[in-house]
Amino acid sequence: MSDDAPDRARSFRYDGEVRPGEKRQFRYEVGETYLGDPVEIPVTIINGDEPGPRVCMTAAVHGDELNGVKVLQEVADRYTPSEIHGTLVLLHVANVPAYHAQQRYVPIYDLDLNRSFPGKAGANTAERMAHQVYRRFVSQCDLGLDFHTSTRNRTTMFHVRADIDDPEVVRLAEAFGANVVLAGEGDAGSLRATASRDGIPTLTIEMGKAHRFQPTLIEKALAGVESVLAEYGVYPSGERTEPSWRKVMGPSEEKRWLRADTGGLVDMQWGPSPLVNEGETICTITDHFKHEEHVVDAPFTGLIVGVLENPVALPGHPICHLVRISDDTRAEIEREITRGEFDGYRSYGQRWMADDEEAE
């Protein structure tokens, strides 16, 4: 019987091999520095005793997005080969140069690794790195979870991004159990879009702020990971996460970016939950002398999924991304608010605020 027989566990091969029943942690070279030193990504592979799907999880594709790095550290520590049916492939820091610089893009040339997949062997730095990451690890998997946060000066509501026209991606999104799903194929060259196009259903998980760990969101992500592993039989003893409400925001949903009409200082007044009623004040924008004040009100009752965090604005700056919700969804959100279980939108005493559509 061959090693790839469906009724037995398989070795995972890159340049090396991780046999069934093994857990291996190593650094894998994806490039070089100016000095010719290797650029190495930290990798954990947990290959189960029993056969099952291969699940790839990636973090820090953008180097300043750290919540996912902590999620993968915990996943690597939490599961053992004896518990796993299949394989977990964890790429703890996919963009090491940006991670070292604590910035979003590959330094010097500001190359976006998440617009560079599947990459090319003989192209620029980002595409070479993407090529190694994708060819050696991602392309060998059956499912993908790609963890992101907002970029600096913003923070993102806990949600997933998924191509809801793909039934397998829909199954994965439902298994992860987030309340909010932002529908779309994803940008060309993104890890999510590339993998899903190649038959590897993949989600982007957006969660919180850059440059920090946010325990509430990390715990929610870990619950989502367990839920996915349970749904696909990778971790049979795991628990599924079933949200009390779910909002899928597709292209036809009524949503609107509210923009600043004047420049000035921004005082956000919504919160602590992202539910706002028609006519409620979201923020005010004032000049430095407080002689002029511009009030931004909610044009309809909805859910805030994107908000400018920077307290200064120019005319035209996006202030708030608001999505209309149904009465039933509103009632479910209000019940969660009453129970004190609405996603931990205040972390370390700060409001969450989401980034725009370009964050992924």
C-alpha cells in the first residue's frame, strides 16, 4: 500500500519529511538578506497518527499583524499527533522581513506579500518568498486559515472574509463560527484568493489591531480553529462554534462608507458595541478652536464594520463603514450585548474599530 493511500496517515514532505505521529518545529529558508544570511520562516507541522485533511494556517503575511502569530503559537502547543486525524501545517510568520521591521510590507520596496501569491521563482523578493511558501506548504493542504489584523491606526472587527459563491468555502466559513462574513473572492495575488482558486478552500480571519496581542480576540480565534478541526474530523473531540447570529455581507448588501466633509479632530461617540440606530451620532469633527463642528450621524440602523481610528481627518477620509441589518439580526445583537458576550469589542479599555476593504 502506498504512502498516499486514503485509509492511512501520510507523511508530509517539503524538503524534509514529517511522518505520521510526528510533530516537527523548524525554520525554513525562503530568501536571503543583503548579507547573504538566510531568511527563515518558523514552521510547525503536526502530523496525526490517523489519516485526515491537511489544514494550513498562516500568520503575519503582513509583518505588523501579530494577533495571528499568538494564535498559531497556541495552536502549535495545544494539539498533539495522537489527537489529530490529518495534518496541521502552521506558518507562524510568513513575512519575516516585514516582521523584523514591524511593518506591513516587505521593507525597502514596500512589496505586499499578500498580493504576490502563488509567486514566481525568478521574480522580485515578495514573489520569490510567496513561491516558496505556497509551493512547499500551502499547495499541499486541503484547507486554509489566514490570520490578519488591521494595519496601524486602525483596528478591525472580528470577522472572516470568504468567497460565498464557493460551497466549500461557505462550509469552512460556517465552521469557523464568526458572526460576520464579508463576502468576496479576494484580491488577485492574495493567499486566500489564490488557494481557493486552486481548490484549497481558504478564509481570511480579520481580528483587531496591529502591533499587539488582544487576548479576547485570540481566544475567539482559537475557538474558531477548534470548530473547523471538529467539523472536518481533524480533531474529533473538538467542539463546534455556533454563533447565535450571523451576518453575511455580500455585494448586494446596503453598505456605505461615511466620509469626512471637513478636516479636523475626530471624536468617536459610538460604542461600546458596533450597533448604531438611525440618527445616532457616530462622531463629531471639530476645528482646533472648536468654532466649527461637523456631526456624522448614522443614516440607517446598522452594524459598524469599519471605522477610522486616527483622531484626525481630512475631507474625504473614510470615517465609518456601516452595513444595514435586519430587525431579527438587530434583536440577536441586542441580546448578546445584554449578556455581555458581544465579541469583546472593548479590549484594554479601547474601542475596536475596523479597517477598510484593503486590509486583507
